[in-house]
Amino acid sequence: MNLIEGTPINIRPARPIDDIRCGQITASAWMASEVPQKLTHARAMFDNGEPLGQGERYRLIAELPNFVVGFADIHLNQQHVWYLFVEPDLQGLKIGGALLDKAQKTVGGAITLQCLAAGKRTLNWYRLQGFRITGRHRQPLCGRDVSWVRLKREILPT
């Protein structure tokens, strides 16, 4: 999108009002990904766009002037990124990378995450962001065991 290229991305802590927009972003990013077509039993997991609360996680918000475009939820003590979603029409503009970098600076060390093995594009993107695969496991998703990949990034990319 040429309209926003060059526009600074602001990364800030979330406010409760952001839960509504985070639910919308999650739904649109989930449905635009390759995963719902590969794991049809989980297709409706995030498709309703309901507000997405933080729970015990710390949430970072990426915004363009007055418009939330992505977010990352982090377990601070575990140094683990729980969720990372960016509005599909704005992917490819380094918003996700900016969120990951801020998450890692926030926790002050290495960060981990896990993603669905069925999400090959997502997995490849994380690897381009400097993450390495540390393991694979099976874990339930919407009532069925599915394959997951664990990843870790030790240092911020330069």
C-alpha cells in the first residue's frame, strides 16, 4: 500500500479498548492464512472477530496514526510470544518484524514462540526474522492433535 509506506509505525502497550480491534485483526489474518484450509476442523477458531482479551499476557500494539494494524501478546516471564497478528492487507510492510523486535527488547533476552506446522508461509517468515526451530510436538487445537513447531530467536537481527 503506497499510502502508508514511509509512515512511522508506533509500537505501544495495549489499552482495554484495543481488544475489539485485536479480535478483528485476528479474524482477518486467520482467515487469510493457509491454515484454515489445511486444518478444516479449526476453520472457525478465530473467524468471529470477537474482542480478544489479553488474559495474563502483555500486549503490544502496532499502529499507524490512530489506526491499530497489528499486535503481539507476550508471556513476559516465559519470554514467549503467544500471538502475533497483522492486518492481512498490510503484511509485508515490516509491521510484524517491528512487533517481534519490540517484544524481544521488552523481555530483554531471547524469545520463543510456537506456530502451527501447517502454516508453512508463517514458519518461513519467522525463520527469515532470525528464529530457528528448536523442536516439534503435537498438541490439541480445537479438539484434535495437530503438529506444532517451536522456535527461538537469541539475538535481535541487525
